[in-house]
Amino acid sequence: MKKIKPVLWNICFFFIILTPNVAYFLFGKNVDAANYENRNMAVKPVISPENYENFPEEYENYFNDSLPFRNQMIEFHNSIDYYLFHQSSSKKVAIGSDGWLFYCNDEDNNPLEQSLGYWNFTEGQLEKIADNLTSTQRVLESLGIEFVLFIPPNKETIYMEFLPDYYTVQNKVTSVEQLVAYLQEHTSIRVVYPKADLLAAKDKYPDVLFYHKLDTHWNMAGAYIGAVSLANELGVKMPPFHAINLEKKLSSGGDLTNMLNISIKDGNVDYGISGINGLVTECKTWDFNTEFLYYTAGADKRNLFVWRDSFSSALAPSLATQFENSKFVHYGSFQQQQLFDFQPDIFVGEVVERKLNRLEDFRVTYISSGVTETEHTKDISVTTAINGKYPKYVSIEKKENASTATEQIQTITELADTLIQVPKEETGVISIYIYKDGLGKEMIEEVNIPY
């Protein structure tokens, strides 16, 4: 095969170069490189005193991008790799069996290896996530808001039987199972991880696919199973899967075929879903990078707020049928004020299995803080993170690393903008304690700021 492949490539190359009209007919019109390589095309450079050293490289990039039928040649090359040699043209994508593609990007937690137990969280990571979620829970509960963590499983976790056979299970306890067990043992966080429900649905309905074959995400059917699991935790009864209407939809691509720069005709399966209930759900706003906003007259009166990632794109249409007002905000555009302005009754933190390390940096808090350095001092700023009449009584302490004593900076008073200055060479921790009232009977949150 190794000897045959170069010969075939030479034949294909001359076919493309010598018969461009045939290539154009087969692959369609030329489009810019951004469609294939997720970047902008190089612009023709103009030589100047400022860029003369880089001009040759810049012009070469421009020339390569401007080659006639360049993108068609790329697609043709990658299609030959996929269809003829069953090889992936991208290190980010693994080719499984029966037309399944899987995501294996080492720079993005490698969900394929994660689902097989290749790595686990450290004790320090588990402690940090638990602390963030516990603090978030306390803040939300002090405002009368329920908190639930919802974890959609990786595709690789649910359809493991289609993984390439050169991958094997390394650890039966995966990172998500490790985290869920840790939270159950050390916290009172409510966690919904619908792996068992999805596996049961897959066994019960073998003719239905619950994840995209050519994409990293679950489809509408899989998201419906997840919505039912989450709704049950929230005290809402959704119709069982067999009671809803499915309309099968085929497509030829997804984010994984985009990474391979190919299309696979009708290789992807999704479903239109209807018959969830007799109510009318109105989508008022739908912007992938910011928020989805839904209104369903006559549904549960509790306001639902979801801190989300891309898996909520398929989850939201089904889950939104169960709540009169629901808001799904992308983690990248989330600001705490959005949460408090919406005044939710329920807050769901939705984060897919492969992105659980994002929880190391997620926290709903009453406090905003920062440390800046001047010529002679370190300035630690403490301000309120939200606007409105919320509990925000604080006391502040300082503990210098070189000392065992704790210095009281501020006794329990209502939070106001505070600036604490320390010598530039000093290191230590500023501890801020937030209480429900000015008597200090119930602490809601503790924030430690190293400086």
C-alpha cells in the first residue's frame, strides 16, 4: 500500500493540474481558504521599507492561497485519504468504524482518550472545582435560586463501540466519573450526568442515533434524552421518548468533516422533534455566541437560567418547552449581572464532559477583586460584582506569608469599594468573608486573594 499510494497521488495530481475544468466540474467553484482551514486568505503584499525582510514569505503565502483550484485540490487530497486509504488528514480527528468520526485533539483535552480513562483530575483540581461550585451554590441559595450542574457525556463515551480498535480502555474510572463521585462525597451539589439514560435509550431504540456521526455533538434526539434527565431533577415531567414525534434529517457534514476538509453524502443523522406538549414555544433570541431566549406560555412559572456551552444548542429547544421563561447564556459572554437581572428561580451550569476543566475558573460570587502593582506597592481592589439589593456584608482580613498573625482590615460592614495597599515585596492572602446580614450569623461566601 505504501508503494501504491505515491503513484496514485501522482496520477491524481496531474489529473487536477492538467484538467482544471474537470476538477472544477467535480468539486464546484473555488472558495477562499477560510472555508477549509479556518483562517483568512493571505492578502497580496506590497513591498515597502517596513516589510522588505518579510516580503518573500508574505508573497509566498499569498501565491499559495491564490493558486487556481487550490481548495479543490485540498478537498480531493483529503477525500482520497479518507475513502481510499481510510486515513485521517487531521491529527484532531480519528476515523472509527461504520462511518463514525471522533475528536482526538490533544490541545483540547482529547475527549476520545478522556472517555477511555487516559487521564484523571488531580486532587488539587478536584478541590478547586468543588470549592468553586460550593461557593456558587451558597451565593445562589442565599438569593433563593436552585443550582444544578448538568454534564452532557462525550460522544466517545456513548458510542465507544465505534472507536478505532487501536484505542483501548486505560482506566475504568474516567475523569467525569471521578469528579461526580468527588462532588457527591464532599459537597451537596446536585449533579445530572445522563450517561446511563443515553445508553439505555441507545439499547431500547437501536434504529435511532443520539449523536452526530460526523460532528462532536449530540443531535436533537440525544439532547432530548438529556433534557428529560435534567427536567426530572428539576421536578418537571417530560413525555417519554417513544411519545414524541421524530422527523429524520440527513446531512453531509459536521465540525469533524470540516476539520478533514471533506463531505460525506448523507453521513450525518439528526431529527426534527415535535409533540413534546401542546404549548407554543417562542424563540425570542438565538445567537450562538451570546444567548438563546425562549418563552412558553402556560409552562412552569419558574425562570430557568442556563450557563452553557455548544451542547445547549440542541438541548434548549426541548428544555425550553417546559418553562415559561428560559435563558441560555454562552460561557464566553456570561456576566454575573445577566443572572441577577433575569431573576431566575433555577440556575443550571451546563458543561460537556470534555470541558469539565472549565469549572476550575467558574464561580458565581458577590465579590470582584484584582491585584495591580505600582512602583512601590501592590494594590488589592475589592468591589461588588453585581448591582442591586443583595446580601453583601463583609469583613476583610490580611495574613502576610512571613507572619503567623492575622490582621483585621475591616470588621463586618456593608460592602463598599475598598483598596488595600501593601508593600510591593510583601506576599500573603487577603481573605474576604461575605455574610447574610450585618450580625455575621451566617457566612455565604469566602474569597481568598493571594498577593
